[in-house]
Amino acid sequence: MIIDTFCYGERYRIASLRLLCGGSYVYWMTRGETYRLRHEGRDWEVAGAAWFHPHRAYRLVRIDSPATAIPDHGGSNLILCPGTEYQISANTAGRWSLHVVDALIPA
């Protein structure tokens, strides 16, 4: 799925979402890096950026509430499923995509 993103200089952001971790980070993605998105009980946390501080939780939010979906380039939203881990990365054309890495399989 191609994510709806915006660019400012060398950094990118997901439309209508930001990271919270002792501050608000709007433009936080950098081409060449791969990010992991996983649900940690209450919030979706992002890992993988070279500039992230170790042992700190970077929470993906919409304004000040936990994110529940990722907007796609076509104007729809992918609802995030707790128990599923996602990967966010950019292709060579600079388009960011979301992929399922590990999905919870119901018993």
C-alpha cells in the first residue's frame, strides 16, 4: 500500500500523523531507513530511525490521540490491527509504502 506522505527537505511525514516522544515530530521519516510499526498494548510505536534515542517510545498519533489507521495515496485508510507488525519504507521513486511483516493468526 502506498502511504499518503509529504516532504520537507530530506524528511517525510505521513499525512495527518506525527510521532510523540518528549516532543512532537511531524517530519520524521528519511529515505533509506526502514521503520517498524507495532502495537504495544495502548499505542502504535515506531522503531528504526537512526536519530531515535534508544529505550524511548516513539508513539504514532493523530493530533494527541493514538493512531488507528494509515492514510493511503488514494484517499482511503488502512485500519491498523493490533497483533500485526508493519514495515514502512520508501522505494527508489521516493514513494513510501506500508507492508505487513508479521500478522497475528487467530487460533
